[in-house]
Amino acid sequence: MDPRYELAPQLKLYDNIGIEWVPHLMFTPTRNFRSEIVNTDCHGLRFNEKPNLNESIFDEKTTGKKSVLVGGSTAFGVGSSSDQKTISSLLSSSADCHFYNLGGRAFNGLQELILYQSLVGELNEIEKIVIFSGLNDLYLFSGMNFGDNFIGPVFFGKQYFDGMNKQLLSPLRALAKLLLGSLVSDKVNWGNITKDQLLKYILNPSFRKDFNKTTLNPNVHMTLEDIVLRNLSLWSAISKGLGVKVYYFLQPFVGWGKDPSREEQKIIEFIDSNTRKFPSHKILNKIKTLDQYYTYQKLLKTHCDKLKISFFDCNQMLKENSTKTDWLFVDRAHMNDNGNNLVSNYIRKEIE
């Protein structure tokens, strides 16, 4: 039996929540998903409690101040046993402030920004923005499977471009790709390449080399620091423009702040031994080193300080407030109820 399901049976449901393609944002978790563990609204956002007849998280009853929690799948609450055990829900239940959950599964930093801006009409009385993030951008720039572009890498990017390019091909070009695809780089845009270019590409090694260099690998080189600075600069502009306080919490990662517990080690060993089923963990194993952590933490803190965004490191917090025997994670990145409770207490303490 999968030890993930044995130790944290809720993961079986998380593994089966799909995505929906949407304009601008790329994708969201499945909208209007219903279960005893996870419930999403008409936007694909997660409720803090059972939705009842509510269509949107913004229909939830609130008293006092309002804030938002922004981030990826850990902010969304992957690993929690119910909607009430997510970080946003725990923050809402123990403070005089309601936290809307704007966590998106597999979101990078730019998608977090786009989601917030897309819903700004619903967020006109927000007091605080808590960004609980960081891992996905580091992951994407460590994967080496994503082409350079001025936007930066995104999860499911290959599926998106493959699907769009396939839809745009004429029947003749689709046939050419079927017959000649094995002779041509999979990065070639079959919708734009001319007949003359295609013939030269197949027959002329010199042309093929130049074509690959100039067309398939354009001179666009986004770095991780470029992405971090761009995203934080935009959050800083939002903070100043709307008068909203922004906090950045670097999310925790097993190995950065605490050594794996017995349960965590069992799950990690299972995932690492099934790399065909969990290919992402090849990359996660690359970024688990302390050198990688210290470099990234310094990068984030440096730019947060320059932009006057309050920075906090959940990994340091775990190092000081947990032990190896504490079971907090259901894999290297996602947390169980105990982990969410520890993090929510830390966030609450630092933003009060």
C-alpha cells in the first residue's frame, strides 16, 4: 500500500483534484469541487469551512478585518485533513481577522499576483496580504525542462504550448509534423516554419545548427533573481498604492528547517523510489541542500528589505520550534494539520 495514503489518507483525494484552463491565469484547481476534505468555489479557490450554499469564498461570513493568504499548493492546503485545517482557516478562527485563501495549486509567483489582481474588486477592504510562497519559483528554475522566455517558467507549460500549437495547425502541417516530426526538434513551431526552412533543417546540418540557435533558443535569459525582483516589486507597488501591508513568509521545506521524522522519511523514501510516478521529486532532491536554501533565502530577504516588505523564514522557525520526532509534512513541501497549525501560529505572531 502507498504509505502516503496509509499515513495521510486525505492525499488520495488531493491526487485526484484536477485543473481547469482559464484565460490569463493559465489554470485553477477544479472549480466547485465538493468533498468532505476539500471544497472549492466558482473561482477554484478553497473555502475556509464547508461551503453550504455559498458559491464563492467571498460569500463566507466575516466579522472585523479582512486579509488574504497568497501562495501555491501549501497555501491552498494540500495535506490538510479538511478545509478547517488549512493555514487561512486557522488564521481566521484564532484572530479578529478573516483570511481569504488565495492559494493556487502549482502557481508560481506571477500567477499569485495575477490571481490577486483578477479579484481585486472583491478585496477592496483588505488590511494585510500574507505571501506564503517561494518554493515553486525555485523549483521551476531548477528543473531545466522549461524554455527561456521573458515571462518565466510555469507548470504545465509544455502541455499548454503543445495543445495550442496542435489546434492552430492546418491539416497539411499536421500531416507534415506526423511524418517528419522524428527528424525535427520538438521545439520547432510547426505553425510558423516555412517549407524551405523545413527542407533545409532536415538536409543541412549547418542550417539546422543556426536555426536551433537563433529560433529555438532566442536571446532571452530570465534568471531566478529577475523573477524574484519583478514579483516583489509588483507586490510593493500594490502595497503602496492600496495602503495594504505585505508580508513575505518563505514556506518550509523538509531538510531546510528540520530533519525528517520517521513518518516523513517513510513517505519521502517511497516517493524517491517511484520517480516515474513522482518525477518532480528528482528536482526537489536537487534543491534540498542547505547551500541552495541559504542562497535563496538571502536573495529573497535582500530584495524584501530593499522594497520594505517584511520577510520571515518558516524554515528557521521550524528549526527553533520543532524536533525530528514531530511529524509536520506529508512530503517534502506540503504539511499536515500539525504543520499548518505551527505555521499559522507563527504567522499570527509576526503580523499582529
